[in-house]
Amino acid sequence: MFGMVRPCRHRLGESLTAQWMAHLCGLCLALRGDHGQLARIVTNYDGLLVSVLTEAQTGLATGASSGVGRRTAGPCPLRGMRTASVAHGEGARLAAAVSLVLASAKVRDHVADGDGLLARAPVARAARRVAAGWDRAGARTGSAVGFDTAVLVDAVDRQGGIEALAGPGTPLLTVTEPTETATAAAFAHTAVLAGRPYNAEPLAEAGRLFGRLAHLLDAVEDRHADAASGAWNPITATGTSLTEARRLADDAVRGVRLALREAEFTDGRLVHRLLVHELRTSVDRAFGTTACAHTAGPEAAGPHAPPGTGAPGGPGAPLPPEPTRGNRRGLLAGCAVWLGLACTCQMCCGTYQDPWTGERKEGQCGNCDCSGCGDCCSCCDCCGNCCDNCGCDGCDCGCNC
């Protein structure tokens, strides 16, 4: 799992947690349905935003006619072997296409950097074949929903050339441009799927700035590891200071919020929560200015408290609502679910449901990424301007949004 928008269920609240999980599971199942079990490994947090944006513009009430809706999925180990309502339709399939190309780009990046086993030629060749297969699979799924993934592949191909020419003094935004272009196209196409073409322009702008953040924060988080391994890093290569990088990140967060104000949504609560509040949290986490107000006491909630990470059923991952009482399993069924939980590391690294009783429990090393979940929902920016129609669940601070 990868991606920078990694919300915590304590910040989202029960309603938005259920929605977020529906899109996460929907993306995973769309990948499996179109491309087989192996494709599920490219499920990522940022890709599901495409599904979220599509549904936010159409709403569940019109899902039947728009190709966007929900269905009941079968039992899965990551849900404690319970069924769930998941997103499906064109939004989930577009998210799957984008995720495949994103994963392909990530693999190619690791091959270019010679990371780990990928430094060995035979492994690198195999990885390139896998990446090429994901590109083709993404193109097929994208074509099925009217989206040409060539713009994504072109961005990936151009990135290497841009990095080769970049050096001290090169504007950092020159390096992030391919990612910005790719994400702008993906976000804009959600307006096409939703039948709201007038949303394409503001969503393209939001996507462009989101892509800038994705590239920028990845560079910030990898800075020390890249220096140790000698890998190329855009911040180091261009001589950009962390102060300037933070300024660019803050401007991008503000720009995404302003762009979303220009788009029309049937239900924009989850979009607002993820692309306004959680983006701010992602920036704070990357620059080391975040705190975890849920898993630590006040004395540990300083600006340099180490953040957690996110994975399905692992640190930082929201879970579905609690099961109903009396929903207990027998000995053998519980043992089978226990094996599934153990194999997916949930019993060690996350919050999970007891295999027999369904009771929610914390894993041994569950370090939930729930920074700020004891604070006001931060609906107001530094200029005192309050977000329009905030409506984010769990906001009890009276900020009148």
C-alpha cells in the first residue's frame, strides 16, 4: 500500500469511515474483477480518490443510471471475513486504471534507482515486464470508461528525461509537472463519468495541485533514505530548501481547497475531509510537524511526535462499523478467520475484529496515524476564512462550518 492521504477512523467518524472503506474495498475488487487476484497488490490510498470524486458528484441515489453505486461484497480477511457494502461501477474502474499506471510508475522508479533486489539485472527485467503489463491492463480498463491512460504513461516516460536535465537552480515545479499533468487528467475525467462536464476545469486544477503534493511529499519523506543510498531526489538535486518546499506544499493545499469550492457535488463531505483536512495532515506528517492526539497523552503530542503509517487493517487504517451483538462464530470458523488475520499481519500491526466475538481489538504494534483527532477539525485557514459547507463528521468544535 502507498499513497499520502491516509485517514484515521478517529478523525473521519463512523459515517465517513464506512464510505472511505467502501471505496478502498471497491478499488481492490475492481482490480481483481478486471485483472485477477495479483492486480489487487496495486490498491493504494490515493487512487481511490478518483472513485470518491466520481460518487461525490453523482450520489448513491442516481447510481443505477450513472454506472456508480454500491454492492455487497463477500467475506474478506481484511474485513475479518465479513461482508461489506463496496463502491462499484465506472468510478471504481477508473480508480483501478489509474492505480495500475501509478504502480507501474513506482516500480519503474525503484528499478531506475536500483533499490534492493531491483539492483540485480534479472530481477529488474522481470519488474519492467510486470510494470509494462500493468500499463497495458490500465489502458484496457481506462478505455472501458472512456479514459485514455496514454496521458499517464506519457507523464511517466517524460519524468526520467526531466530528472536527467534537472540540477541546482532548476525550479522544483519543473520536476513535478508530469505528475501534475497526469493527476489533473484523472481528476477531470471523474466529471465526465458523473455527467458534470462543468466540473472538469476545477477538478483538473485540484488534481494538478494534488499531483504536485504527491511528488513533493514523496521527495521530502525519502530525502534521508535517498541520500544514504545515492538515489536521485528532486529536492536535493535542485537545491531546494525545505522552507521553500513547505511553502509550495502549503500553497498547493490551499489551491486544492479553493478549486474544490468551484465544483458542484451531490455529497462532498468525504471529498472535503480527504482533500482539505487530510491533505493538510499529510503535509504536516511529511515535514515532521504532526502529533498523534489519540494514541499518546498530551505530553507526547508535540510538533515532533513521530507519525504512523497506513495500510489496510494496519496503522492508520479505518475499519468498518462494529458488528452487531450476537454475531459470534464457532470454534472452527473462528480459527479459519484467525489464520486469515495472522497471514495479513492485522493481529500484529493494526486494529482488527476478534475472529470469534467480532469485538474490535488493537494489534500489538498498532500505531494509528490519527494526528489531531482530538482537535478542532481545522475548518478555518490562517487568514480566518472558513471552509464553505464543511460538513465533516466528528467536527464538534463549534466552528460554524
